[in-house]
Amino acid sequence: MKVCIDAGHGGSDSGCRSPFGDFESHYVLEVAKLVERTLEPYMEVLMTREDDTFVSLRERCRVANDGNCDLYVSLHTNSAVRKSAQGYEIYTSKGATRADELALKLASRHIESFPAQINRGIKEANFYVLSKTNCPAALIEFGFFSNSAEATWLMLDETKARLAEAVASGVLDFCGVTQTGEPRLTVEERLDRIEDHLNI
């Protein structure tokens, strides 16, 4: 299995900024590297960027498509004029696709890790990186940098680590891989293994 992890923005495009001066581009790159480190023992990971450089939307999709990735996950923080806006949300391309399953796996793991955070749901959007990738793709908004309380929480090292673990676990769930690296077996496959072991 091969996954493309996309740290949003970068370089001259810093994305949104927290009230304390933190850049979205720096934040999501840090989390993306944690996701990469967590997933590497189980699958091949392609990164759209490894440092604070600008990467076009077309190039981000090219990395995933030319690399024949099985899925694509783009990481972001959110911003709104209304400073009280808060919560986590996931976007997929429009229509019923396997990206919906990916989004559900990611959301399930996030809710499990952060049950107290407001869940803004899974939404559809015609974002370039979702519509132009050849594999199931999802875009995650971890929370609102425009909300000072949520931004403070997001910047905690523990929060970053748990966000990365939730993303990685959602990816592994979607790919049917356990944390041991073994593929998850269906009931029928388990019975077949037991029968083979017992020679029946």
C-alpha cells in the first residue's frame, strides 16, 4: 500500500495564522512528519513537501498520481471571520466514492481520540486536490487557528502527537492493516487459516 500525505500550503503560501503568530503551513508540516513516521513501518509514504516550500495544487496531485498512491490525505487548520468558530471537519470530493469510506475511518479515529472537540462532520467540496487525484482523497481541518482557545490547544505537543496518531490509525483502518503490519482478516479468512492449521 502507498499513501500520499499532503501538508497544506507552504513557502510563500503560509495559510491561516493563529492570534499568536503560528503559521498553518508550519503546523501541518510538523504533524505530517509525525504521520509519516508512524505509517512508515506499515506502508510506503509519499510526502507532497518535506520542508517549508511552495508546492502548487497541480504538483501535489501529480505526486500522488505519478506515485500510484492508494489514498491521499491533505492536512490543514481552519480559519473563520467568526472568532468563536471551532471544531474538526473532513472534506471529500462530490458524489459517492471510496473517499467517503476513507473520511469515515479518519473521522472515527479522530472522534475516538478527541471526543470533547466539536465535530463539524464530513462534507463534500470541489477542492482541486480532492477532484484531481486518481485515488480516494480526503482533506482534514484539525481545528480553527482563528479561535484563540482552539489554537492554543492545537499547538500543544501532545495534541500534535495525538492528531498524527489518529490520522495514521484512520489510514491503516482504511487499508485494512493492523498496527502489527498484518492485513486485517475477514471472518472467512480467519476460518480458512484455522482449518489449514488443523488440516481439516
